[in-house]
Amino acid sequence: MNQKEISHLATAAQEKAYRVLNTSGIVQVWEEAGCRVNLVGSLRMGLLVTHRDIDLHVYSSGITEASTFAIAARISAIPGVMEITCINGLHTDEHCMAWHVKYRTEDDEIWKFDIIHIEAGTEYDGYFERMAERIMAVMTPSQRDTILRLKAETPSDESIKGVEYYEAVIAEGITELEDLRKWVRRHRLQAPYYWIP
């Protein structure tokens, strides 16, 4: 695929993602429960290409297992929701519950919603929104094209995190998939951290 074709692919994927986001009703459930809902990740930054993933961070005060499970129960009743799993991080420094929702569209595509329910006012309130804003602010058109191309070139069964593409291209100047793979292997030997340019 040439760069123009990749750009068209990304545009189509993002338009579809916004339709899925708006028609699924998942955001509305969180908002009706009094939560603040923010789009984060590749869709927010215009960097979604092939993966059918939508990332949301939702915030409220006084989260408990019971309160967040009650919201998830309402989400489970939405037509198209096939599976919900969670990771309980309420008792960690991240003060959150991570929900992963598999959703089948009317045209039979499977999308994944990664929804992090975060205690309002804690350390990570707004952190990844700021990350997205910084990436969009510093990323050049050429770097954006490189990120889209590398994502399109990555086989579907290979796991490279979105932020690994962004840091490798923006901070390290990487432009080729094999160089990215080598960088990812080295990078994963370091202690985990959240990168913001």
C-alpha cells in the first residue's frame, strides 16, 4: 500500500470508529451514571488505522467495586455487547477499574472498547488526555504518515502498543518496521513508564 492508500484506510477506519462510538450507547450509559467521559488513544489523535479499538477514560468520585459493576451491568444489556472483562486497580496508585468490552456492530464487525474508570482528582485524572494533546501538538505531518504506515505494515497478530509507535517515531526518529521491532524489544527491558513528548 502506498501512503495515499494508507491515509484513506485510516480515514475510513476513524469514520467507522466514530459511528460505532456514537451508535453503541456505551458513552451514554457512563454519562447517565454521572461520569465524565473522554476519548483518548489513537482515535482521539487521528492515528487509528487497522485495529478496531476505542479507548475511553471515564471519571467519577467515590468509585467502589459495586458502583462500577452496576454501570457495567447496564452496558452488558446493550444489544451488540458480547463480552465484558475487568481488571481491578482501585487499590493501586492508578485508582481505577479497567473494563474491556467486545461489541458486535450491525454489520457484524467486532470492536473493542477499552474503558478505564478512574477516581476523579487522582494522579491520572486527565493524564492521558494531556499525552494525546502533546503528541498532536509536536507530531509533524511526516511523523504522522510514518506512524500510520508502520501500523498498517504491522501484522495483525503482532502486538505493538500505540504509544510504542509514537515514542519510537517522534522521540527516536524510527521509520522502518524492523527498526521499530528492535526498539520495542529494547524498550520493554526498561522499567515501565508513561511517555509524554
